[in-house]
Amino acid sequence: MSSKNGAPVPARRTLHADKQNVGPSTGLLINVIRSLTTSVSEDQRELEKSRLQKGFQESEALIDKLVKSHQKDVEECLDSFRDVSTRISACRERIHNVRNALHTCKTLLECRRDDLKKLWLENSQQKHICELMTQLDELKEAPLKIDVLVNQGNYTDAAKIASTSRDLLHGRLSKITGLSQLRTMIQDASDRLSEKIVDQIVDILVVDPFESHMFDLVQSMSEQRVMESEQCSRLSEKAKHARSLEPVESRLKLVVEALSELCGGTVDIDRVMALSRAQIDRQIAASVSLMRVRASIDENLAGDQTHLTQLIQMIVCQLESSRAAHKVLEKIYSDSSGTNIMKSYWEGAQSAVENGCVKALVDNHLDVPMAPKEPMDSKKPLFRFDATAFASGTSTTDPTAQRKIQSPLVVCRPSAFNIVPMFPWLRKLMDSIEKETGESPCQLGRYVQSFVMELFVERVKAGLSERMDDALRRSDNSRPRSNLNTKVLPSCERILELCKEVHGLIVSMDPYADRFAGLWLLLLGEYKKSVEDMYERTTKSLSEIDGVASRRKISAAWAADEDISRLLMSLPNWLMAAKETTPSTPSVPNLESEKDIRQRNERESEILIGNLATQKKIERAELLTDMGDVRALAALHESLRWFACEVRRLMATLPQHVKTKLRGCLVHVRYKDGQITDDEPILDAMEECISRLDTISDTCLLMLHLELRVHCFFHLLPLARLRNVNVHEELDAEVIELGRDLQSFHQLLSSILSQPKLRYIFDGLGHLCAAIFIHSSQHMPRLSESGKKRACRNIWGVQQRLSQITSRREAELDRARAFFELLAYEPDQLLAQLPDRRSQFTPVEMGHLIALSVRSHPQLASQHGALEQRLAQLSALLKQPI
């Protein structure tokens, strides 16, 4: 393999020509060469030479032809040859280098083993010393590099440097005592970096979500107001750079990886959540302050509920955005840690809500004192405010400073009703908490339930009671006022306003619908009792001696009588009047024929005459003579009908889930007078109260209807008795007084009641008066000629007055006048006239007419059996066919 001098010798190559196949061209060339060398003749050589030249020329031509036809292949072959040649040259160079290296190794192997070991140890020591010096140089520069990278926001590289430096100082360089100062510097830099990374995480989790909503609020403010506020200016500048930030997930991954690298693969999540909780307190305080700036709220100018609603909405949205960021953090840690980030976040958020700003915010705006029902442990207070954004870190006892610390930070005037706009957003927050934590009710929900709602419901109850008493005590409650084309009592309007407020509370705060519905029921029950008392005072007659209510008005007694009221309410005219809920409702057309109207009037007159005409005397005290009472009844009817309709409309607009909840809620109510109702579904109890108000309303209308008829009996029945009359007066005083009463009633009621109800009250009076005149004829002892004429004039006077009121002729009174005009005939002549009057008078009325005619005749009045004889003749005549 090598010679004596060590120079390498190339290996010998063996040719195996005999084993190679020789082509025809090669054989020809060999034969030519053999001929040239063996031939002696010069000519033979020349011949061979020429042949050889000719063959070369042919070969050259053939080669040229082949080259031209295979130019591309030739070029590729040449390129390949050059490439192979280059590679062969490189291989030769490497082989030469290997040979030289082997020669060097051979030389070194010939040295002694001890020298070789010594040289190796010296080399290793020099390398180690160089590495240590390099590491020391890097450690000296590490604090500065960490600070530069932190300022650049490159926390990952800074964490790697800090982690590597710390590992070196506690590892390979731990026994070097002169590095204590450098070790302290590296530790301080690591601590600063850790705090910076944790602060960055907290900023991503809390500050950025909160400030993103503040940016929108600042952008809605004028530029001048932004410049006037340091907070707004800072947020405005920050908003310009916030748009270029990367997504939350990528930013969180970078800082979490950096913190994990710095902390050796573990992260103190409790520390992060504690700082997050403290940052929530500060951000909420900043949000309140920003809202005050936007609304221009200061010590002299207070905001309204709109600003409070915007503030609560923004805070809830801020917490929701922060929740989304914490959700990303939980996703990042889900692979490597079993920590429930969301549960920890909501616990911290709820703690901030109860112990910090939001609780102070709620309490201050609701004007609700904190009064927990359960006794608190003296060692562990349930709520603390000394660490909130509203409290100072100093423990000064100066009263002035203490007042400054405890001054409430509000955006509107404190009121218990501020919970109404706040509750939907608080409920949204509570729903999110319960969904994330699986705890129902959540801690915040229990706080709202125990420390806000119970006090708020009591506030609402006390306020409703006070306002209801004020509404019912006012002196203008008996006079209606026009409202939306309806005449309603002011007290009814005020009570409906209270009902609308309670309805709004039920809709806005549906979890407590049963509590507010109970207040609504209590309100309706108290108003029902007030209406009943008002009705009783109006319908009671007062004793002339002591002024104590002794008995009811006749019309009220009849309206309260179930048989009479049911019978009267079954008549068509009542049904048409009762169908009209409000004057704005289209009136039902009267489809009754003349015959139907007459039959209805006859039926009503029969009922009334059967009860009142047999009474010895109607006292004036049994009438409604005070027009104020009449007005009160009419207004009460219209008001209660309108009130019942409006309350039912409010009940119909309740959400379906609220109705379902209230249907299953049993309630008993304790009224102010101590009365307690039985347990029953609250909606049924409310409907029962409304139905009772409807009944009172119907009773008022029916009483007015009956009252006019009682007046007719009161004034017309005395005309049948003997009395001294002024012959110079055309009409009796009773008829004149009846006309005045009818006119007064019509003038008063027309300003309150609608036309259908006014027609119900006055229609049928003509028929009733006619029936009274005819029926009272049986009680007249006798009639002179002047008495007969006077009776006709009285009938005419009543007819005139009624015609003026109803704008109709009142033809029934024509029948009554015709009844008395027939008295101009003698009894026997009258008998001859009556068969032709069968369609005008009933047999009973004809009997009354014959009897009065006989009593008024000078001879027949004293003749025994004259009346019986003529009644028998009348009966016989009536039995004859027409």
C-alpha cells in the first residue's frame, strides 16, 4: 500500500483485452497496421495508405454527419463528461486530504501516550475556561438585555434569557462565591420581568376588554370635553394604538409561554386571578368616573336613569368581554393544567361585585341601606369596603377626610326604583355566572335577592300605599275629568297609573312577578273597598234626626236585589248599553222592532208598578236628590268600566311565561282593615276584583236607570190622591217638579255618559209614566170635569218635557191622555166605545176606566151594583169576536 518513503502508489490496473469483444472497425485497423509493418513493397504500402486515408475520410464524413444529426445528444454527453470530470477531480482532492490526514494520524500515534493525555487535558481546560468566560460575559449583560427586550415587548426572549441565567447561577456557577451581586441583579430582573408579564396578562384579561368599551364612550364625546378630562385624553390616545393589536389568543399565548418559561413550566394562577380581581375594581371605578364626565355630572348637576342604564350596560358588557378573554386563557391551560379558570374568574368577579365597586354602585344608586338579616361573624365580616376603589388606603380618622372617602360615586339621584333599569343587565350577568359555574342561584343572585329585592319590594309596597291613600283622599275624586274621550274620576286615573307601574315592574323583573302581582292584587283590593265605601255612602239614606245612614235608596235596594237586577239586565236595552265598553267603541245598532220595544217597556213597567205602586208612600229621603251623588254614580260607572278594561288589557300584555308562573301561585292578602283572603291563584283573585268593580259599575248604571223611574212614581202617584190644588195653575206642582228633575238628570248625565247609556236611562220613561197615570186611576175616588182636563194637561206636560229630552213624541203618553179623554163619555157610552179600543188598552185598563167613570158619575156613583153590572157588560163585550 505504501513505499519506503511513505508516498502513496496508485494501484495497478489489469487489462482484459482478450475478454473484450472487438468490433469490425477495430479489426480492420489492426489488419492495416499489420500489412504496413510486414509488407516490403512500397507500392503495397502506398495502397494501404491510400485505403487508410480513404477510410479516415469516410469515417470523418460519417462522424460529421452523425455529430450533426446528434448535436443535442453530443452536447449532453459533453456536459455530462465535464460534470463527471469535475466530480472526479473533487474526489481526488478529498482522497489527497484523507491521505494527508492519515499520515498526520500516523505521526501522532507514534508519540507517547502521556504526552497525548496531557495535551488533551490542557485543551479541555482551555475550552472550559473560555466557555465560563463567555457565560460570565453573557450574565453581566443579561439584566440590560432583559430590560431592553421588556421595553420592546419581547417577553419570550427576555424570559429565555432570565431562565437561562438563573439556571446557570444555580447550576454550573452556583459554587462561585464572587457572583452574589450578579445573582441578585439577575433575580431582581427576573422578578421585574415576572411582574411585567403578569401585569400584561391582567391587561389582556381585564384592562383591554374594559377599556375597549370605554373607547366607544369617549368617541361619542365632543373633542373639547375629551381634552378637558385627563382620563378621556389618555383613553383617546390609547384608542389610536389599540386598533393595531393582535388577536387576544395569540397575545395571551405569547405572554403565557413567556411566564411559563420564566417560572419553570408552572404559573401561579392564583396570583393572576387576585390581580385580575383588583383590576376589575379599578376599571369599574374608572367606568363610573368616565360616565360622570360624559354626562357632565358633578356636585351641582345630577344625571338620570338613562345614564345609570348606560353605565350598568357598559359594566356588564365589560365583564362579558373580560369573561371571553378568561375563556381563552382557560383554553390555553386546558392541556397542561386542571385549574378551572372560569370558576375562579367568576368567584373573583362576584367578590368584586359584592365587596367592591358594583355593590357600592348598587347601594348608592338604590338608596338602600345594607341590612343583612343573618348575624355576621365578628371575625369575618360578610362585606368589606376598605379595599374598594371608593375607599382610601389610609386609615385616617379625620371626619372631613372620612366624609370624602365615603362620598358615593353616582350618576343619578339615588332611588329604590333605579333597580328597574339596572335589573335586566344584572340578571344577564347572573345568568352568565350561573351558566359558567353551574351554581344556581349564584352568589350575586343571592345578594340581589336578599339585600336588594326584599327591601325594594317593601319600598314599593310602602310607596304604593302612600300614593294610593293620597289618590283616594283628594277632594276632587267625585268629579270626573275628560281623558281620551272618557269621563273618569281622578282617583281612578291615579290608581291606574299605579297599576301600570306595577305592571312595568312585573315585566321588567319577572323573577319576582309573584311579589309584584301580590302588590297589584293588594292595590286592586284596596281600591275595590274604597269604591264600595263610596257607593255605600252615596246610596244610603240619612236619618233626619242624627244624620246616621238608616236605609238604602229605593233604586239602590232594587239594584242590589238579585231577582230584579237579573230580570232588568236580561232585557235587550240593557244588553245594548252594557256592550259599549267605552264611548270610542262603535255602538251596537238597535235591531228591536216597535213591537219588541213596546213589549220590553211593558215588562219593565209591570215589574216596577208591581213593586212601587202598591207602596203607601215614597219618602223623599229614599230618592237621590243631590245632583252631586248622581254625578258621582255616573262618573263611578264610567270610571270603573274604563278602569276594568284598562287593567284587563294590562293583564293580557303580560308575557306568557309570567302568566304561567302566576297561575300556579297561590296568595292570600291581608288588607289594612285586618281582613285576610283565602288562598287562591293570584290571577283569579285579580280577575275577581276586576269583576267586582265591573259589577259595581253595572249597578251604578242600573241604579241611575231605576232612580229616574222612582222619581216618576214619587211625583206622579200623589196625583191620584185627594188634595188641594191651585186652579189657576195649568199643571200640578208634582208634574212641574218631575220635569225639573228629568231635565236636571239629563243635563248632568249627558256630560258624563255616552249616548247609548243615556238612551238606556231615558228610553221607556214615557211608557212608564203612561202606565203610572193609567194604573193610578184605580186609586182616584172621583174626577170632576176640571179634574179630567187637569189630568190630561198633566199628561201633556210630562209628554212635552220628555219630548224635549228624548227628541221623540213619546206616543205612549198619547195613549194615557186618550184614556182620560174617554171619561168625557157617560159610562154606558164609554162601554160602547171600548170594544173599538182593544188594541189600545188592556182589559184591566178598561176595567179601571169603567170603574173611574162610574165613580165620577153623580148618580151611578151611589147606585149599588152599578159598577159590577157594567164590568160584567165589559167582560161580555170583550169576549165577542172583533
